[in-house]
Amino acid sequence: MKHVLALSTLYPNAVNPRFGTFVARSLEALAKRGDWRVTLVNPIGLPPLALGRYRPLAELAPIGVENGVTVHRPHFTLIPRIGARRNAAAIARAVLPLARHIHAETPIDVIDAQFFFPDGPAAALIARGLTGGTGGLPLSIKARGSDITFWGEQSFARQQMLDAARAATGLLAVSRDLASQMAAMGMDEGKITLHYTGLDRDRFRPLGHTQLRSQLSRELGFAMPDNAPLLACVGALIERKGQAIAIAALQTIPGARLVLIGKGADEARLRALAVNLGVADRVHFAGSIDHDLMPLILSAADVMVLPTVSEGLANAWVEALACGTPVVTCDVGGARELIASDTAGRLTARTPQAVAEGINAVLNNPPPREAVAALAEAFSWEANAAALAAHYDRLIATA
């Protein structure tokens, strides 16, 4: 078996079980193939005094086998809010001794970073450290969205990412739009391969059984009558995801209910906004839900709305389409690669009025759910893993 050492600062654990689930599903699918041994390093950043919310993170098991993937969780020193400039170097210092031990026991064929920042620069330092600076160990770095659109605007991070891209054997992007942004930053376009997200096709599919909304109403404690439009919004409760715009749009969508799935720093502000706009009784904050509930909510919804300011290619878009639910979102990232017809939904400007118009257009002419679901047929974790394995094989062949 070939051996990949993957680095991911975002990965599910007992404290944050919803963090980076898409990374876990991809690597688990790769391990399940049987031709790649997958070792995952999930560096845990802790301040010098690991108190408060950091204490449970400090107590996570340092190693375990999770769904066929060996997971290591070494600690690195994190300086909250101001330490981003040094995080890549701190991660590399913490991980390199572990990587050397792993490499000595089971030689590594590919080093892989699952995000471009800080994972990419850290992985480049680790790859250099494992080979004594002589090269020869293939390095892959994946871009997912905000690691390019946000960190690429920070001069120190941009330079670290460009240096890592030059050191990499190959690069991955989750959408064609993101690949174009990477090339515009100065990365070698010839190194970039498109790698779409995956999908659990057994879970995310149209669920048309009767009483679905009644079941969910009891489960969530929120009335979702069959005769009222139901909107779902999936994403962390942070400004750039646009939940405030979705809440404001309710004012011109008569009777509609909105379920916000996710948690984040913006929750208090969003709750206050719903009260101030007089729609608090039509907005439900579901928080981080059990993954088995997600396809039920998406199948019950008439529209998945996400007025986001930036994305690579949002997993929530793909999951909604697979459940037969049209998407109303903004023309950002890879949205045009999915929302390419009225069957898939609408692309709108990032204003309450435009979002409401897009939602009402879908509600007034709803496409057949099976036709919507068919748009996601190409997505699966098996296809994602096969493409990832082929990418790694190319890197080995050209190293």
C-alpha cells in the first residue's frame, strides 16, 4: 500500500464533531479503497495556558484510529487572534518529529495539506524537513475557498502560500473559479487539478415520505406547517455566510419559515435582528445538528438559501441539490458550476430584496425534486477518493 501523510487543521473530534467532516469523509473513502494507507495529522492549537474552551482540546487523545484513518493530534502553541503569521511555522515544528517517526516506521509516499493556509506552508516545511531540503517527496496542497479568498488578501499569508505553491508538486482546487483565483495570485496553473467535493449518496437523496415536516417539527420544537414555505440555511453563523440577509428577506416571503443550521459568533446579533424585524417566530436556530437530521431538513425544505460573500464550492449546495431542493445563493466561487439552470435554483445579488425575489421565483415555479437531485449525480465520496488517488499517483510518477 502507498502511504499518504495528510495534514488538516480542521478535522472532526470529540470536542468539535462537525469541524471538517468533509475532509474526514474524503480521507475515509480513500482509506476504504485499500490501495492507500492514510495517516492524518490534526494539529491542535493551544495557548500557553489551555484554559476555558481550550481545556477540552488539550485533553483529546493524541492518537486513534477513526473509520480506517490513523489520526494524530499533536499540540502547537497558538497565540489567539494575533498569531496567524507564525502558525504555519509553529505547526511544522510540532509535527516534524512525529512525521519523522511515522516516515521511519512506514515510509511516506505523499505529503498532503487539506487547506492552503496554514496547512499548506506547514506541510511544505515538513516535506522539506523529511528530505533534508533535497526534495523528492511529493507535496500536494488543496484550496477550498476562504483559505484563498480571505488569507490571500493578507500579505504575510499570501507570500507563505505562494512559497508553498512553488514547493508543491501539485495543487487541488474545489472549483474552476477557485483555480482561476489561485492562478491570478501567481500560482502555476499547470499544477492545479480540479477536485470536487463528495457526497454520501445513501444519506442525501430526496425523502418524500409523508409527515416529514411534522416529524421535524417535533424533533426541533419549531412549527413547520405543510402549507407554509420552508427555507433552510446551512453554514456557520458568521457575517460572510449572510444569514442576516436571509432573515431580512423573510419580510417579503409571506408565511415562510427559516431554519438556520450551524452555530457561530453572529448568533446573538441574528436573534436580535429577527426580533427587530418582527419575524422571530418564523426563524429557528437549530445549532449544530446530528448529521442524520440534515437530509431530513433539506428534503423537507422548499429552498436552501445561502447569501454568502465567498465560497469555493459549498458542500451545502451539493447536499441540498442531492435532496431535490433548489438553491438560492450568490454568484460567488463555484456557484455557477452547480446553479446553471432554473432547475437548480437562482443566483442573486447579496441584498434582502434580491434574495427574496430569487426565493419567490423558485416557490412560484418549483422544479421537480427528482430533476433537481439528478444535478448532483456526479458527486460521491467514492468518486472523490478515486480522483484523489489518481492525483497522488500522478505526483509520485512525476516526482
